[in-house]
Amino acid sequence: MFEKILIANRGDIALRIHRACHEMGIKTVAVHSTADANSMNVRLADESVCIGPPPSNESYLNIPAIISAATITGADAIHPGVGFLSENPDFAEIVEDHGFTFIGPKSEHIRIMGNKIEAKKAALSLGIPCIPGSDGAITSIEDAMIVADKIGFPVLIKASAGGGGRGMQLARTPQDLSKAINLAQSEAQAAFGSSAVYLEKYLDNPRHIEIQIVGDQFGNVIHLGERDCSLQRRHQKILEETPSPALNEKMRLLAGQIAADSMRKFGYESLGTIEFLYENGEFFFIEMNTRLQVEHPITEMVTGIDLVRKQIQISAGFPMDLLQEDIVFNGHSIECRINAEDPINFRPSPGRVIDYHAPGGLGVRIDSALYAGYEIPPYYDSLVAKLVVHGKNRNECLLRLSRALDEFVIGNIETTIPLHQKLLISPEFLDGKYNINWLEKEFLAS
């Protein structure tokens, strides 16, 4: 097992990894920007190294600084966390080339799944159903029109190297297509340094269902059920739950089997999620995330499995000690992403947290690096806490979540807590009758 792990991330996810490491008897190194010098994970780590000023490209994306920090502290491995360099295949290779273990999958798998066109090709070869669309990058408006006519409008133009809704445009009619392609290409170039885009059929009202998989270095792959991530604003997740209210047991088992079987063929190691759109009883692959997910806690709550610990053990070369038949799903879990944002216009709200009180009680978990007096910096993602609740069924979970939201106090900054409280009195949400468009087009628009 590793003796010391450098955590190449910040905030609640860095703290989450630190906690798992300490429970395993592993020392930690926190790297941080000057803006994060007083962060909770930096305070609790065994060692810390400042790797640059606040801008991410000068600190958390600064590969030479991170490698240097690992070298001078004598770390055995580097955990990339979520975001930043976690899905950068070049970083994974550099980590390994410098004699450290990258806690994550093989760089070749990160590279394939990080390119949406190559990921779709891989998915098809592995037997995963995909949304009809272009076979590769769009090379001309004429070729795009041929594909669009074949699969039918509306169509979605998506960045090949994209994510998070950037480089994505909808064309509802043939007249919209040329403009949508040009806009998507411009956005993709600005966001990802590549203007390559592809085209696929637009599904009107699907659910976003992801399957958590775990694979070791010995060919063993299992799934840990699904998460429903359909509550989104601008393609960013707001709330996740498991199990999905939209799936029956037959469809749940089918999605899990597809994900586990395909990743076994792929030779995948570490944690990962297969992302599907689900509509009219059919699953369609959209992407794979080759890392730990922000919403991993709800899977931990219903399975009792520490995913971060499992990820570290796999990277250390230990075989998986679980079979698919060992996995038992217990109850229901929901995660609310609490962002430092105005709950109405979603304007970021950084600043000093004057009062802080986290809810507690049976079945309530808070993943957050906040504390009273902490200064939320304006340079990074606005997610400041994850409120996770568990109940024996969805109704109990919803009642517990309502109580926990009422108890949660984060003083002196605006947060999205009121948004979640409003969600909990919405009949559509309470009935589980929502899709990826509902939050933005109906709930927030009302």
C-alpha cells in the first residue's frame, strides 16, 4: 500500500480524499494556490506545498509544479480528484514517467474516452447502444445535412473534445444547421483548443442516467447501480439521486450489465461512470467519465462501499474483494449540490463565511471544506458543499432532506439552498416526473 499520496485538487473533494487516506493509514500532501492557503484540506494534511497563484493554469493545472511537489515530499502516488487534471491523459503519463502512481485508469483509456468521437466509436465496438449521428467529426455543412436528413431533425452539434455543455448547439430545422455548426465550432475552439464537432440526434425529454463501475487490474469489473442526474441547469448537475425514479428493476439491471460487460471487454481499471440518455425504454451512450464523480456519495450511501478507498486499493495493485452478487442496494439517497451563487440569477457569491452550521442526524452527510471564517475565493467552481441524505425509501429520504436543508446555515454569502427547498415542494420533483429539460425550461422559468 502507498505510504504517502499527493492530492492534486482542492476544496471538498481534496478533503474527501484526505479522509479516506488517513483512515487507511496513508499520509497526505496537499497542494494549493495562494488563494487556498487556509483551506481545510491544507490545514489537515500531513504536508502542504504552495504551487502557484490563484489562476488555475498557474496552480492546479501547473503540471511541473505538481510533479515537483510530489518529488520534494517523497509521495508514492498522485490522486487527481475531480476536474482540473483528472481526465488529462498527458498528466497521467507524466505522473507515471516520473515514478509515481496515478490513482486512476490507464492513460490510453482516459485519452479514448476524453474524445467524444473516439469514445462513441469505442462504445459501439463494445456493444453499448449509441445515439444515431455522424460517424466522426463534421467536415462540411453538406455532409452534416446528409446525416441530419437521415436521422431527422432536431439534431445536436457537440464539441468532440467538449464537456459541461460548452461547444454544444441545437439545430431544430435545416435552416438552423449552418449557424449551429459555426457557433459550436467557435465555442469548442475557445474552450478546448479544438474546433472539431460532431452531430447526433436530439432527444426531446430524456433522463440522464449514469452507471458507476469499478474495475481492478485483474479483469474484474462490477457495477454499483445507477444515479439519476437529470436535474440540470446549462448542462450542469444540480441534484442527483439513486435509485432513479424512472427505472424499473429490469431496466436497472440491463443498464448495469451493459456498463460492466463493456468495461470488462475494454480492460478498464479504477472508478468510472458510463453516462446514458434514457428515453422510451432505451439507453443511449453519451460519454464516459474516467474519474471519481462529484456525486459519488449517494452510491456510497446505498451500497456502504467507500469508493475512494476502493480506487486507491485498485491503483496500489490489490484485487477487488467484491463480486457483483455481493452488492446489495439499501434504500434511497439524494445529493444536493450547494453552490455559492444567488439562487435566482445564479450569480457567483464568493466571500467570507461568517456563520456556519451543518445539519446532522441519522442518514445525513455533508461533504464540504467550509468553516466559519473561511474566505470563499472567486477563482474556482462555486460548489461549496454537498448535502447527502439517505433513507429507507424515497419518501423518507425527501422528508429527511427537507429537514436537513432547513438546518443548514452558511452565513454572509448567497447559496442555492433556497433553490433546493423550492424543489422539495414541486409536485413534479416529488413524483419523480422530471427530465433533463424540466428544471431549466419549466421549473426555473415559472
